[in-house]
Amino acid sequence: MRTMRSDSQRGVGAAALVAAVVCSAAVLAQAPAQDPAQPSPTVGQIRSGAPPPVFRAGVTLVTTDVIVRDRDGVFLPDLTREEFTVFENGIEQEIASLVLVHGGRVYNQFQPPPPVQEGIILPASRPPNDLAGRIFILFVDDLHLTTTKTPRIRQIFKEIADTLIHEGDLFGIISTGPSSIAIDMTYDRNRLYEAMGRITGDALTIRDQVELQDTSRGPSEVLYRAHVSFKTARDVLKNLEEVTDRRKVFIYLSNGWDFNPFPESRLYNGSENSRLRVGQARLNGGQITQDEFDSLYSDFPDPLTDPLAVLQRQGQQFADADLSIQLAELARVANRANTSFYTFDPRGLVAAPDINENIPIEEWQAHIFKTQNSLRMLSELTGGMAVVNRNDYGDALREIDAATSDYYIVGFYTSNPDPTIRTRRLRVEIAGRADEDLDIKSRTHYSLPRGPA
């Protein structure tokens, strides 16, 4: 069984790798040569000498991706600013910018007016020739990827590289564990296949999870690994917040999360408890009578009713709520960065546990249900899609490719100056086309960043 020290060292290393995921804030396809004395800025940083970002009355431009299709599923590329209506908490907002991305090409239909500047007015600089409309983060959560599924994981990664990442797309790759992948944001597709050969799953096995040291909040190693993964993802997303007018896609490869896995098996783990569980199974199966059970196992304390055992696991009943809170916080960071999660579960279509896993089928099914739902929750909260419980990923990849190639980016300055209302609902409507039965997809909410303490 893995020790906390070794996994802790890997976790710290994984978190440190975030600093290596770098790319230009302007995401230039044809950027001029840079002074070698100056390091490349990371996502969210401003290149030295460039004008600082301008905020109006202390309010940031809020952008949201909008996909509009007709009843036949065909994207509508001819919508104008006047046809879009954006509501924040039910109040209509004035649209400040509208960008159309069609077939991967960017068309700025309506840009926010330039800020009023004091002092000498210099001629406007020539805009960069940049038609790269998509940014991909390939996030390999190898701390939650089954080791025996490594060949399958690499195969799925290759499908993503072949089907989803096209020439001109900007992408970066990072892992959370011993795969030690940290590839800077690049257009070089050769880096995709270099990373593929290094992917190695390092998830805890079912036996590992059953035998882990328990705390009042659940298995400590399970919670620690989730913390490493979520923190690494949040750090990457925070660097993406300043990148605008680009479709930002977060491909998350993971088996999902369960903060309280196999609770009954963990409860009865150990020599005495395991013998008591065998006796209860014999009693339930009619192999022994109640009197025989009482005489044989009366000296064994039942962990279900033992006061000390009950007290020890008292906080574990909140494990599902804790997981939901952490996923919601990760989704809030993604929505602030206008980034959609597309989660992939390499386990594929799951039918039954491995034959060598001695685990009750009910516990195993509950574990699979929780892990798959955690991936679905993360995708749905950010306007993405969860690719789980399937063996054929082709249709899903083509759907993701279409959703990230044809879309609008609508921007507005919020009319609500109250910083205490952090989470705000969003709704997008298309005026004048009620008879066309349009399908409108956009994120449903966003959250303001926390102010300084």
C-alpha cells in the first residue's frame, strides 16, 4: 500500500507543475520576435510594454459562449447584436461585444468602444493577425486513473489528439501525478504524441481504498488526492481568466471522485471485524441460527453500533456534500474564466467489478454511480459535456469539435455594482425567431472573484 509520504511528495510536485503551463495572454498565432531577456508570460499575465486591461467603473467585461442551432441541429452564423438579449438575475444587460467564431475563424462583429485615455494620444497599433479561436487544456488526472487502464487511457488521448485538436489550435497538457506532464501552451501537435507515451494511471485500487486509514471526514488519502487535483485545475483556470474572445475548453480525463468509497467494507476491514462480517453473512444465508451466531460472535463489538466507532465516522455522512461543494467551487472558477469542462471517463462502459475484487455489488454500484455523477456535475455546471459509461468516443468527440468550432461570444458590463452578490444567473435569448424552435446553449451562471481579504 502506498505511503502518505510518497504520495505527498508526488502531490507537491504535481501542484508545482502548474507554473510550467504557460502561454501568451494574447494567444498570438504570428507574434513578433520577443526579447530573449524577458520570459514568456503565462496565461493571465500581460506582456511588458502592453497597455494594462481597462475596467469600466471597476466592473469587468463578462463574456459567455453561446451556441445557437435550428431544429435540425444546424448552427446559425447570421445572428446580429440586435437579436441577442442577455439577462443577469432577470435584468436585461447592454451587450458590449459580440464575436462570431464559425468554422474556427474569428469575426469581431461588435467590439467594446476604446477607453478614454488621458495625455498624448498615440496612433492605434495594428491588430495581430490571429485566427486561432480555440484553446485546449488537456488535463490528465492520473491520480484518479486506474493503472491497469493505462493502454486504454493512451488510446483515448490519441483519439482526442487526432479528432479534436486541429492545426491552429493552441493547447497545453498537464498531469496531477507521476506521469509528470507539463507541456507549455503550443501549436506543435507533435507534443501531443510525446505526452501520450508518458501517461500512466496511478489511482488507488479498491483494496487500497478499503484498507486506507480512516478519519472523521473519510479516508485521508482519498481526500488528499482530490485536493491536489482540484487545486491544480483551479490554478490553471485562474491563469485563463484574462484570455478573452477565445473558446476555452478543459478536457478532463479522470475516473471521477467519491469521498466516502465502500463505507461498509472499510468499516468491517480488520481481522475481528471481518470475522464478524462473515458470521453475519452466514446468518443471513441461513447457514447458522441466531443462537449459534450469538454464541460464536458475542465477544466481537459490532462497528455499526459501537459508540467509539460511530463517533469516529460521524463526519463521514457529509462526504457527498463536501464533494459537491468542492466541485461547485471548481465550476465557479471555470465559469469566471468562461471555460467549459468536457470530462472523459476512460473506464468506458462499466458492467461489474473485476473478478478478483471481493466487494459487495451494492457498494461497487454506489461507488460507480457517485464517480460518474461527479464528472457529470462538473460538466453540466460549466456548459460542457460528460463522456462517461460508453466505449465509443467518436460521436462525442465530433460533437465537442462542432460545439467548439461554431459559436458566439457575447460580452457585457454588469449593471449590478453590488460585490456581495457574487454568483449571478445568466440567460440568453434570441429575439424575432420564436417560430424557428432554436436550441440555445450557454452557461447558466457566473461568479465574481473574491475580493481581497
